[in-house]
Amino acid sequence: MNQKLKKLGIDLPFLPVTSVGSFPKPRYLTKARADFNKQRINKELLYSFEQKATDEWLAYQQKAGIDVAVDGEMYRGDMVAFFAENMPGFDKGGLVRSYGNRFYYKPIIVGEVKWPGPMTADWWKYAQSKTDSPVKGMLTGPYTIMDWSFNEHYDDRETAALALADCIRDEVGALIEAGCKIIQIDEPAISVRTDELDAAIETMHRVIDGQEAYFITHICYGTFEKIYPKMLDIPVDNIDLELSNSNLNMLEMFKKHPFTKDITFGVVDSHSHKIEDVEMIKDRIKQALRYIPENQLWIDPDCGFKTRSIEESKDKLDNIMAAVRAFR
């Protein structure tokens, strides 16, 4: 097991299982969020529904045997808009399509971005109080927040990203102060604008250097062949990668350039309705173990589950657990 995890007092089994972060919201919460936006219910009532949905997902993860839990992000809409809505310096832009027929309000940086105080730490504490498993802190990284926003204030993209990094660094500190020991910083934009990889690496240094936690970054659906092995310079302990949607095509790159960090290896496609059977997942884990030392390998889905139904999400995770138990 990773020495940093041992130092932090976290004992995980062979092939730790986690999920990327988001889960689908139950219908009662989707309705409550719509009602709140139309001022039909107050914040307190919405919060009670968000707590109920969080409770349900944490209870499921504990029953399923997920080793490192997530809160499911029941209190968030879009992964970037959530932080933009909470941080001074942003304004709300127009609707843009993110994927499928899903839209979000693209934020606009209109002034100096500032950390408003803890944005996720209270939700992390709430989630951790509901389960015996360690719960990951879940943040969107500064490079992706910058890339998915319009910038009308800073001189250039890198300056905006570094300003955001200072804010996310403070949020990391708040999570650590709350007791969080595993923190995931999602940076999906890193794999898209490959010419800015050095800038993205610098922002991650700004966020985590000198902070005491086990850090994961999630990267998905991009041109990995153009950023590997340079992406191993991202200063985290674990890189969580989408691999099944792309038919495990990164494994040949790992053969040429060994993966030197822990890896969270996506074994089911989060954007497909197909429920991968246990044998398929076992085969993907076998292939992973040919290239990744077993003490570096974590298992999860390719990406968050917010585009899937509740039943599909549970079926996929249940099959992951069955496959991992076969190896254990």
C-alpha cells in the first residue's frame, strides 16, 4: 500500500474500489432543485432533500463494500458552475451544451477571484459522519475552472488559472483541517488543451505543495497519447483515468513508459447504458495487472455517474465489486 496512506492512518485492501465522484440525483431531489430555482421552496427544505439523497448514496456504498466513498455531489449541479457560484469574481453566463442534451451556465470571470471560505468541507464532514469508510474530498481543479469559464478580467489564461489555484488551495486546507485525508482534484481539461500541460502542472503545484493529504486527480476523454508520459509530472499521488471507453488503448503506452504513480483504473464506461458483466470487468483488471504493479492499482468507473440512472450506476458498481472480490 502507498506509504503516504499508511502515514495518514488509512488501511485499504488489495485493489481498492472507489467511484469518480458524482451519482445521479433521485427524482425528488431533481424536483426540489427545480422548485428552489423557481422560489417555490426555501434553502432549508432543499438542504434536507440533499442530505437525504447523500444519506442514501452513502448507505448504498457501505452496503456494496466500496472502499473509498464519495458524497455523490447531491448539492452540486455542474462541477465548475458550483464553485463559480460560490466564489466572488464570477458572474453567471449563458447556457452552453456540455454533453448530450445537458447544459450549464458557463461562468464569466469578471473580477478578482477570491476564496469565500469553505465550500465543500461541511458536506465532507457530513458525509464522513455517515460511513465507516474514508470519504474523498472532491474539488474541481483551477485549470479546468479557468478553461470552462469566460475570462474577462485576467490578462491571460495562465494568470487566471493561478489565481484560481490560490482559492482551491485554501479549500484543500479547509478539507484537511476538517479531517479529510484523501482529496481528489478533477482536471478533465488537462487532456484537451495539450499545449498548456505545463501551465496545468504549475497550478496543481500551487494547490497542493506542502499540504498533507493523499491527492488524486481525475482526467478523462482526451488525447492522452499527446500528454503521456509528461502527465506523470502532475504532482499528485494517484491519477484516475478513463480507460474502458477507449478500449484500454493506453496500456501500450504504459508498456513503453511505465506508470510511476498509483492509478485509479476505469473498468466500466460511465457514459454507456450497457452494464458490463463481471467477466468483462475481471478481464480488464487482468490486463491492467500486466502493466501496473498490484500495489499501485485502484479500481473505479471511467467517470462520474450523473448521466446514468440510479439502477445503472448501482449495477455497474455491484459488478465492479464482484470482480474485485474474485481477485481478492
